[in-house]
Amino acid sequence: MQLYAYSPDVLQRYLDLVVLGFPLRAEATLRLMEPVLREMALSRRVNDTLRLATAPVDATDDCEISDAAIVCDTARFTLRFLSKAAATHRRDEYLAEKRRLEALLPGDPRFWVHGEDFVHLLYWIIVRRRGAGSGRTVSRDLLGKALLLAVPFDVVVTKPLFVELRRRLS
């Protein structure tokens, strides 16, 4: 559901209405997020294909934000994930599977970004760029729902999920 908000127009609307004075445009924010979201998506997919059965680790623990980029220590992220899975001995297998799966990812991030990762990373960026206090954004737990409020209603009602819900509830 949160991925309805993974669009420059919707995100910009949220930033303009809620995160007043946010220093980046939505398109720049999404571009900034994409490499980290890719790493998180690949980690989730490798977790499934290698049957590691481990909950995701927080990638923002391995990231720093600069003016133009998020610098993420992917080696540390991978090591923390494999340590959590008690599978550090499978590092080479993990990396090979990650390379294989990366080649299969479609170009459009909406096909591989996980909604929870998007919301978590967006919140992390907002807090670092704008601050968490003084009503500058909603809590991380509410951010996904708040982003949906920025999706224009006329767009939502045309989506297959909502068309089916409306059909079932009519």
C-alpha cells in the first residue's frame, strides 16, 4: 500500500504539506533512496532464495547521509545480516546469489521496493534533513498511512486493488 506514495508527485505533495521546508525535492529524495532500497530489496530476496529465514536488518545503521548521497557500508550490512542468520560461512554464496538476482531486477523500483523499507528509509532521511520534533513529520509508525493521504483520490480509485474492494463491498 505504501508504494502508492512511491511517486514524485505524491511524495512532493506530502513534503509540501507536512514536512515544511524540506531541503530536497521529491525526485531527488527518491533518487537518493534508490541504492539503499535496492540493497534492502536484494537482501530480502537472497534471504528467501537461500532460505535463511531471518528478519531484515536495519540498513540505516550502516548508512550516513551527505549533501548528494547516502553512503552505505554494504559489506557491514551484509555481515550483520549473515551474522543474524548465523550464516557468515555462506557469505560467498550470498554475494553470488545477490549478483544473480540484481541482474533480474526490473528498471522501475516500484516493482522491487518493499513498502516498509521505503517508509523506514524516508523517515530516516526526513529526520536527518529536517528533524523529528515540532511536527515536522509524523511518527515512523504513522508515516506510511500519512503518505497515503497525499495520493489523489481519483488515482486511487482506478487501481485494481481498490476497484476489486469497491466491487466486493458494493
